[in-house]
Amino acid sequence: MLDLFLIIWIILLVFGLITFIYGFPAMIKVGPIPTSKKGTEKAVALADIKPGENFYELGCGEGRVLVKTVEKYDCFGVGYELVIPYYLLAKLRARLSKKSKNINVRCQNFFKADLRDADVIFCFLTPGLMQKLGKYFQEQELKKGVRIVSYAFKIRNLEPERIIKHSKENWNIYMYRL
Ligand SMILES: C[S@@+](CC[C@H](N)C(=O)[O-])C[C@H]1O[C@@H](n2cnc3c(N)ncnc32)[C@H](O)[C@@H]1O
């Protein structure tokens, strides 16, 4: 019994250390700040996702938005996350979902992602990353009519089709259609 507790303690300690080592730099750079539940729901609803469409989340964190969206809209979800502990949590959350077969979590830099299949792309990042992503989107062969939803930050040089305010945080949500 004591051995089992010791093993659990060691696992938690190792996991905590990994989280700190890998997570801390990214927390400073991008922030692990999960979007508020209501804000996320509003943002995703803007894209008007249809069953069977492909929803991509760039920087999916611990996977809450990704999994909830797939479950709610009966779509397919692909999430990209670089920070290993978040990626593992997202993977676990996806595995436990009743729609697990429709969810794919990748531990990969989203600037190397193949987005040709995406119908909807969701991101909650930083102004700098959104600017880079704007360029990246323009260089990619994206589907005609792909909807891009950005929580909080604009994509420079692109005209949003809709902007709504999320009153709680006083942030805007932007929806683009390419
Ligand atoms: C502000 S969090 C948002 C998490 C989640 N989308 C949500 O709304 O709750 C941004 C996430 O993007 C991830 N990220 C930042 N740059 C990335 C990159 N180039 N490739 C993959 N993930 C990245 C960060 O590790 C972080 O988990």
C-alpha cells in the first residue's frame, strides 16, 4: 500500500516538474489562460459549424474547447498544442470523450500544420501570433469559405465578417471568412 502511494507521489512530482519546465516559458510567452466557457461558446457559435465539418484549434491548450465543440456540433476536431503537459491533458480529455474517434490532438507547431481540410479554425493567442498567422493563412491553400474565429485579437490586413463583444472580459471575438 505504501509503495503504491510512493509511486503515485513520484508520478505527480515528475508530472509537476515537466509542467513547470515545459509550461513556464510558454505561459510567459502566450499564456495558458483558458478562454471563459461562455466566451468560447459565443466564439464557436459564430462559426455556425455543421455536423461533419472539420474544426481546427490552433493552440488547443488542455483541450476543453476542442472536445466540447466536437461533442456539441458533431464535427471532427483537430487540435495543435506544443506544450507537452497541455498536449497530454488534451489527449486524455479527447480519449475520455464520447466522440473520441472524431478528435485528433497533435503535439506539433501549428505553423507547420496542414490546414487544407479545415472548415473552421479557432484561435486564442497573442496579437503577435495572430499577425504571423494572418500571413501564414494567406500562404496556405485553405478551403474557399473557411471561417476563422479569433478570440480577443484581430488578424491584421484581414477584414472580419463579424465582430462581437464578450462583455465579461470586454474582449472582442472576430470571425473571418476567406
Ligand atoms: C491562450 S492559450 C489558449 C488555450 C485554448 N485554446 C483555450 O482557448 O482554452 C494558447 C495556447 O497555444 C499554445 N501555442 C502557442 N504557440 C503555439 C504553436 N506555435 N504551436 C502549437 N501550440 C501553440 C500554447 O501552448 C497555449 O496552450
